[in-house]
Amino acid sequence: MTDQSTIDKRFHFLFESQDLIAISTPERIRKHVNKSYCNFFGKNESELVGTCFVDDFPDEKKEFYSEFIKQMSPENPSICTVQKTGEPGNERWIYWTENGIYDNSGQLVEILSVGRDRHEIITTKSQKEDISNLLVAYRDAIDSNIICSITDKRGVINYVNKQFCEVSKYTAEELIGKSHNIINSGYHPKEFFTEMWQTISNGNMWHGEIRNVAKDGSYYWVKTVIIPVKDSSKKITSYLSLRVLITERKQIEEERIKYLSSLEDLIYMVSHELRKPITNCMGILDLMQQSIPKEEELKHMVNYMMESAKELEHYSSKMNDYLQNNKNRNSKTPLTRNK
């Protein structure tokens, strides 16, 4: 059910489990839910993502649950409760484990909710350890494979993960409080980002490929998705950006474009430059067959053919250089490689 481009494939089993799984923002807004979660609430993913999970509880329990979540801390990231959950007439007692995911500065960045029917629960120490291990694995998977940042509504960065810092070569302290202009390479026109902001400010998800510049001046390409995060009243509170590196793929694409351009040059050389001296020589031979030239005419014809032969040798040398250069380039960059 959830977008696997944002969840490490190693943890695909977590979202395919029978447990009710949801990942939410610190504001309790759901970002990802699994199939079991959707089936339990009788809704599809689009109806749940972007909504506040506290709204699923009876009115008399909402305030309790909001205060209950506040008990989480970096020292006590996992808390548990049993709540009657579900649509009226189809309610069940669900054992909920709420797991806070914190960054290195102790800031809460996500909440991993795991729900299980109380009658199916065996609360053993090993199960609690499993959930804790899954939580750590999920955080490490995000930090190792996804470049992640969160900004406020104005685009000011208030969170970056470890991978963002490693790729951009900036520290978190250098990035937080700044906008993403700090990594703007100047490659994209102003209209590119205007369209992006129009999309996300209207509450829609934006996808695209962006060339950024790191602190050391090196360029890197990322495939990006920006998700508007909304509160319970559907108002945008922040933007979550998830990126994966595609620099190698873009380099291969650029090499392919260069290759095709040089191939066009070769075709032009064969069809125009090489044809000219050959046509000249054939024309002289045709004249000589028609009549025997006088001595002076013969000298001119021979000189003309020699000039044409030199042109032919020159263009042949250019073609050999071209073929050798492309052979060397292809040996370094496999243009047919799929990424």
C-alpha cells in the first residue's frame, strides 16, 4: 500500500504484516499505512494518508490520546496503550505501540504506530525487543538510503538526516534555518521552481529530478518527491522531501547524448566530406575516357586528382581518430547499461 520508493525494500515485510502499521509526522499526520491498516478502517490509502490518526478515536478519548503521545521522549521512545478502535459497530480493542523516531538532536521526526488485536497479543520480552529492533532498523534504513529533509511552509529547513549531510557535505547546523537555495546549482530556470512551489502549496505531491551543488562545488542529481504535510484541518504545516541519488544515471544519459551527437558528425563526414574528393576523381576519370587529353590538360588533371587524394587521406585520418576516440569512451562508459 505504501510507496516503496520511500521505504527501504529490506523492510517490505513490515508493511505486509498482519499488524496495523502507520508512520506519521510529529503532528500525528499519517504519511504511510499498510494494507492491514486500511482494511481495518475500511478505507483506502488516499483517504487515510494526510489525516490525523487521533481523529480515529472516540471524542471522549481524543484529548487523552493527544496527551498520551506527549509522554514519548528520546529516553522513552516507545509507549503502549489499549484502545477501542474502529468504525461504530465494528470496534475492537487494539493494543497500540507508539514508537518515536528521533534525530541526533533529540527532535521527534516521525511516529511508528503498530496495532494488534488484543486477543492475538502475547506480550513477551522478545516481542518488545523485536519492535524496538524494527524501529532502529527503519531509522537506519532511511538514514542509509534516503536523503530526507523537512521544511516549514516558507521552505526553511528544520530537519535534515545523516544522508543529506553526507551528500551535500554540509553539517546539519549549516543547513537548519536555511532554505534549499544553499544547494541550488543554478542549472534549472526560475520557472522550474515556480511550478514546483505552485504544486506543493496547492497541497499536491511534486515529483522531479534536480541538479544540486554540494559545499565543495561538486554537482549531484537527485530524484525528488516533496509531500505537503497537513494538520487535521487540512492546512499545510510543513513539507517533507525525500530524495535518491541518480548522478550516475544522469552521467550515462549525458554520455549517450554526446555519442549520438558525434555519430551525426560521422554521418555528415561520410555523406559530404568524403564524397567530394571521390566525386572529383571519378569526374576526371570520366573525362579521360571520353577523349585523350593534351599534355597540359593531363598535368592539370593529375594535380587535381592528387589534391582530391590528399583531401581523401585527410578525411580518412579524421574518421580513424573519431572511431578510436569513441572506442576509448565506450570502454569507460557502457552506454547500453540500464539503470
